[in-house]
Amino acid sequence: MVEHREPRLHQPKRWWIVGAEVVLAVVFVLIAVWAWQRGIVPMEYPRQSGQPFQLERYEGQWWMLAAGLCTAAGLLVLDAVRQALLAKRGKFEPVELAD
């Protein structure tokens, strides 16, 4: 006896999910670049010799935000690939039921 059920893996709405996740990943990367640049603060201190002493101060909280956003973007891309594979290849196969 073969039972026919509705397919659950192959759903066209998964392509919408793929698109949304890719767009969100790009937005996360753009915000991460902005946060990384914001984490570098150039500073100058005057010297008696005339040339100012220049240095850069690094803000850890901005770099942590950038690293977290890049990690989230990577996970979104991985899930987008999974969703795309399920949308394309996740076809339904009948299941044999044993009595």
C-alpha cells in the first residue's frame, strides 16, 4: 500500500526565503564594514618638537559588532544555500507502508 502525502520539502516559497536571506546577509556585511571603520579612531598629541604624535585607538565594541554581523551573514548564506537546494531538488517520493 502506498500513501500519498503533500510534498513538504519542495515548496516554491523557499525561493522567497533565499532572496530575503541573501539581501539580509548583504545588509549585515555593509553594516559590519561601517562598524569596523568606526572602530578605528585616529588621535594626535602635540609634541614640543613641532611634529604631532599620531596614533590610532581601537574600539573593541565596534569590532565585536562587526565580527558578530559577519558571522550572522555567513550563517544566513549557508541557510540560503540549503533552502535553494530544498526548493530545487526536494521532490516528493511515495512511501511504502508495512502492515
